[in-house]
Amino acid sequence: MTQLETADHGALRANMVRALYKEDAIVSEAVAAAFTAVPRHRFGPDLSLEVAYDLHSVLPVKKDEHGLPISVISAPHLQGVMLEQAAIKPGMRVLEIGSGGYNAALIQELVGADGEVTTLDIDPDVIDRARRYLDDTGYDRVKTIADDAETALAGLGTFDRIIATVTTWDIPPSWISALAKDGRLVTPLTVCGTTRSVAFERDGNDLVSRSYRLASFVPMQGKGAAPDRKVMLRDGVALQTDNEQVPLNTAELARALEGDRLEKWSGAAYDMPDELDWFVTLNLSSPARLHATQDVIASGLVEPSARLGVAALVSEDSIAYRTRRTNPDTGTAGFESGVIAHGPQAEQLAEQYTELLREWATDYLRRGAAIIRYVPGAAPSTLPQGAARKRHGYVTVAWV
């Protein structure tokens, strides 16, 4: 490597750290020092330095037969957020679930010479690649394991921190057993199709959140993979849910979508869309996520809110979902939230949805209002509103 190349990546790394501070992705000197120390570009050698040090760029690790990513090194912005959530201290024993090498190197910087880092991935190719780049960059003390995280933790002892860098639909019992008494688990938890990076700590037999942030990761593979109920209502329009009790009557819902359209406006402010989406998703009585391609949105059939997925309320023959319109009278954001509904039950669904939009704007228009609790073990036959059933337990979300 030439001196010029060294200077280039050093400057880009320093710029990245300053930008992470500016966006509040990092707030501590320890995490900033880790990002400053680890040469991110060495873990994605086929990419330009500009891409490697871009705040929101992921580094591809492995793709499937269709060219879709099944393993990536997450964007620095998200890695910074999760490392701050984890609050890793020198001397700790840390497990990373989902490996790319770079994040494990950051963790090694944080735990120091007296700490221990293990990175685990189900894919031997991914682990072999991580091992190679960790050794090449001087992080040979990081332990690497190829195994299924659903069951692999049983013989690894306890950890002060467990960080998952893949989307988790549930929290296996082995993860809870492997978490030290005063430990912390940071995981991108999916509830009803929407994901948040949640920092959990023990609360008796349960886990309770200390913070949560918007997140997006590749899905967990193996025994912990999420159940996936997905139907196509027409080309470019999909409806998806992991709740077995939500009806997905494809023919009736497709017919509803093509029929008359009801608009209902809440009079409430539309702001902080990620928090709003989290609230309505967990409080709708029959939630799913509506996705639409740009072509369908451009045709006017579906609102732009569905481009990246929007919380929908569905019945056997009707569907309602959130939208917005300009209205400077509703607050500083200048938008009013509303609902688009289709089908014979459009009025009833729209009314239920708009009531939630008003409740959000009146009582919870702020960040961090949710307390997320994971309760392991058998779930009751009837769950309260704002709860979601999982394989090994259930999740409840309270709004305070």
C-alpha cells in the first residue's frame, strides 16, 4: 500500500467518524476510537475507499443464486448505533451472531487486551472469509465459529454482551441462558414485519428494553428463520405478516384493492414516521405490511407510503393503510396523517386506524415511548393488545 493510499483511507475514516458523531450514531469516545482504529476498507477490498467509508453503505459478503445479499457488513451508521446500545466495556466477553469480520474487529477494540470476542455465523463460507480478513488486519484474537445460532450457544459459556447482526424473529432460550446476569443483548427484533434494534437486559425471567432504534438487516437463516406468510394481490403489490391469526384472503383482498377507495383524515400530525409505524403496527387488531413497487405507486393505485412497506389493517375482504397529506395546521412537520381503505369494511377499518393515529399524536409523539418486553415460555391463549406471539415466548410493548 502506498503512502498516498494510506493517507486517503485515513482521511476518509476520520471524516466517517465525524459524520457518525454529527448524526448521533456514535456518542462515546470509545466507539469513536474503535472506528478510527479499524481499517474498514480491508474487509471489502473490491470496493472503492469512498464506498467503504460511506456512512450508509453496506459491504457485500455473499449473495444467493438470484444475486440477492444473504450476508453483508452493515453500514457504519447502524454499527455505531448498535455498539453504543451495547455499551461494551474493556475486559468483557462478547458474542457476535452474524459475521462479516469488521464488526468483530470493532468489538475487539472495545474489549481490549483483557476481553474476549467470538463471532458466529451459520455459513462456513462467511466465517472463512471473516477469519481471513481478521487475521490479515491483526485481529487474530477474535474467535470464529461456524454453527446455527439457534442452538450453538449451549456450550460456549456466558457472555457480558450478545450482539446479533441479523434480523431475529424470536429469541432462543439458549441466548437467554448464555447472557450473564447483568448482561445485555442487542438484537434487531422483528415484530409483525417491522424491525427495531433493541437493547435488552434481564428483568427477572424476562428481558426488557433499555433502548430501541430503527434497523434493517438480512434475515436469520437456519432453525431461527422467521415464518413468512406473503401473498401477491397483483403484480407489484404484496401483503405480508408473521401473525397466523391475520386473514390473508388473496382473492377478496385483491378485489378490494381494485375497487372503490375511501380516504379518511385524522386531523393529527404526521411526524416521526418510524415511531408512528411502530406504534400502529403493534396496536392494530389484525396487522400486516403492504408493499408496492414504484410502478404501481406511480399509477395511483397505492400510496407512496407502501414503497418500503407500511402497516396495514386487514379483514377477510378489506384493507386499510396509512398515508399523509400537506397540512401546516397539524404541527411543525406540516403533514397530516390519514388512512386509505378499500373493501366492504373500509369505513370500519379506517375508523379504527385513524383513532390510533390520533392517539399517537396526542399521547406518544416523541421518541423512545415504547417499553419492549420479551417473556420466554408458553404464551397465554389470548394475548393483550400490543403483544406478538413467538416460538419460544412472546413480546409485549407498552407505551409510556
